[in-house]
Amino acid sequence: GGGADDVGGPLRPVLGRGGAGTPLVLDLREPGEGGVGPHGLLVGATGSGKSELLRLLVCRLLERHGPAELCFAFVDFKGGATFAPFDGLPQVAASITNLEDDAGLVERAQTALSAELARRQRVLRAHGVASIVDLPSGTLPRLLVCVDEFSELLAQEPQTIDVLTQIGRLGRSLGVHLLVASQRLDEGRIKGLDAHLSYRIALRTQGAAESRAVIGVPDAAALPMTPGHGYLQAAGAVVRFVADRSTAAAVAPASERPGPVRRWAHANGPETDRTAGADGQTVLEQATRRAGRRPGRARPIWVPPPQRSPRLDELVDDLATRPGRGYGSVAGQGAQVPIGWVDLPERQAIEPYLVDLSGGRGHVGIVGATRAGTSTALRTLLLALALRHTPEEAAFFVVDLSGGRLSALEALPHTAAVATAAQPERVRATIRHVAALVRSREDDPTSAGGRVYLAVDGLTRLRADHEDLEAVVLDVARRGLRLGVHVLCTALRWLDVRPPLRDLLGTRLELRLGDPVESEIDRRNAARVPRGTPGRGLTAEGRALY
């Protein structure tokens, strides 16, 4: 459990003991500096101590480096138990887990890692240098990306090898280190990456062939069943070692050790030595405790996807705190209004999604299957408009044909009329009244007042019960936008919106569909919208919407 403070140094963690009991130092510096290089592979069968060795490596690095010097990105294909003890530490820039059941999350992780590489390239260009070693101290911390169960990850999502290879190719100059770990090795899946792996560690393997694939010799297959026994292959040499344990008792750093050893006599036993250093803590406990006290915090490169939809007041408050994007400062009557969160993994951010009703984007179509949240999305849009405009600036004419979720809007001073499916004559009167407003504004442009929003929740039901009114809505959409009259509508699928009207919908939102093949935005991403979570969907650009 000790030795890191005596032998290890920056980027030189002590992992255990090699031949003759000498410390085994994994030197992650460049070969020209005496190290083995930045990228490595760790393979160990179940029970060989792979997870324990990964935790020990992180502990040793935490002992030496603060967030300004080194940060971590943990990627665990399964539950994330390996790296769970490090959650929340200031050095952790990303903790990405539970990828097994969500292909969309895997792609999101790939995008976030690629975005971090691109960001680091921009930092180097801004300073006019080609490598992180030429940057002023403290400008950019190094990053260690640890990927556990990577073979299973590649088996399910083979394209992940592209971003791992990108890290292998660019990481040296950008200060990004990569360690991929797995219980078994599938050589065919790491083609392209293997050329960038400068060191390899094999704990006990499942067979001699796998041992040869990892370290070039069959010896790892014959290692004892005891966890922690392994081989390190680097710089043309293969060294056997026994790893330390993160659960072992910690030894305090030399700077914290007491002076002379005090002897304590016990009436019922021999004298014992007492040192006050680690207070009975394990290596893991000591490393995480001290790491949590270090000043600063790593810049996040992974923002976990939201687990719920936002409240409208949250969105408004968020916009109010963003420089230059205050909710009340959006210029023009065709204001941008927030209706949800949009996921921007390439910017490592989740931001309010703004619906822009200016220009040709003024008509809105929201499509989604039953219980996908289309009515709630339309109600949120109208409420956001009500927050943005006075009743003199915006009037709502609401046709609620999807179960009454919009009836509550009748209490708004902006609402001129609400008609439900149980009021067929009122439905007809409401739509024809908006059509008359369009004609009136055409005949006398000076009579135009504020903007008018005709909200039809349920075009599918409108066609079934009032087929002739569909043409009236289309006419309002064709002629109304330049006169300040907007059409906001929902439907179960795009086929329920006739092509002439569909072509006029400059803003389209797509929630969960009954059949993703019917998506007009992105079929692949539409298939990844989860069921049973109303409000989830896609923006017109194909981004995840919450």
C-alpha cells in the first residue's frame, strides 16, 4: 500500500512490486523522457484484479496531481462500479456509465470526447504551439481517458473505435492519455488503435493465445488465481509484477509522517510501534479524501443527459442568467421562446431550446404518437409566448381536439377563444373567425393589431370530424404569416398533415413516433427516442429534445 511518495513522481504512478521487490513504476511520459508513452491496454479475466488495478492507478495519480495538472474521463460500458469511488472529485471531468442499454448514449459519449479533442486543438492554435508541452504551465491539464469493458463496447458499437483511434493518434500532442481495459481481447476490433498502444498489461488471461495477443508471450495464462499478478510489456521488455491494492492500509506521505516512532507498552502483550499518518485509512480512502480538498475543478467534458423535462420557469430563469440572451432582451415581435432543453454534446452543454417564430419559421408543427407529449409541448409554447408578450401583443385562438390539455389556457388574458371536440360549432366558429381576421387585415392593413396564434391540437381529429376546415387552416397558413397570423398545430404523424400545409411549417418538432420510419427529420435518432417518457423528441436539426 505504500511507496508512491518515495519512488513515483508526476505521471509516474507506482502500481506494485516487480522483480526482487523493486517498485513497479508505470511511467506515462514520452519515451524521450524515459517513459513508456501515453496510451495503454489492460486485459484481465474475471477475478484477476482488473478493476482493482484501475482504481489503484487512479489513486496514485490523484496523490500527485490536482485538477490544473491532470483530470480524468471515465467510460464504463456497464454499471460504473469500477470508478464509482471517484464520482464528484474535482479531477473528474467525465463519468460515463451504463452504456450497455442505450446506443444513443454511446454516440453521445463519442461526440463529447471528439469535442474535447477539438477544443484542445483550438487552445494550441490560439497559443501558436504544436504540443501541450509548449503551453504555459496551468493552461491545459492533461486528461486520462479510462475505458472499462471496451471489448463489449466495441462489440455493440463498433464505430467507437474511430474516436479511440483519434485519441491514440492526436493524444500525444494534446495531452490526452488513453487506457482501455477489458476481461478479454478481440484483436480484430482494435485494428488501427493497436499501433498507438505503447504499453500493455496482462493480468491472468483466459488462455495462452490471448496472453500472446496482449504481451507477446503466453505466460499470463499461467498466472496464479490470486488477484493482482500480472505482466507489463513496454519498450520491448516484459516484466512480471504483483500489484498493490487500493484497499490496503495507506502510508502517509513523508511530509505528514511523525518524527521518532513512539513505543506503546500493553499489559497483555508486547510493545508495539504507533505512527500517526493515515489514521487507519485505505489507499483509496486517503487518495479520494485528499483529492476532494484540492483547489479548482476540472472543466466538464460530459454533461449527463437530463432525466426529466424542464419546467418553463427553469428555462426562463436560465435564459435570464445567460449573457446577451436574457429572456426579456430578445428583439422583435417574432420573439424566440423556450419550450425545452436541447442536447449539444459537441459543445458539452445542455441549453434551453428556443423556438424562433420570426420570418418563415412562424408556423409550427409538432408531431408525436399518443402520449408522446405533443399537447403539453403546444401548451408550453403558448405559455412561453404569453410570458414574452402582453395580451395586446398576442392573442390565442385554441382548438383543443386531443383531450382537453389546452383548456386551462382559457384563464390567460391572451386567450380569445377555446373550443374543444365536444363543441363542434365552436370549433368551426373559432377557425373561421381567424380566417376572417386574415381577410380583414388584407383589406385594411392599418387595422392589424398584435399577433394572432391559431393553435390546433389534433389535426388528425380535425380531418376526421371537420374535413372542410382543413382547407381553411391551410388558407390561414398561406396568407396569414405576413399579416402576423401564425398556425401552431399537432398531429399523430406527418402523414396526417397534408403536404401543402406541411410545406408551410417552418418550425418542426418531432416527439416519439409510432414508427420511427415515418420520421422526416432523422430515422435513426427517432428510433432512439425512449418510450414511456413524454416530451422527449427531436428538433428540426435532429438534436435530442427534452
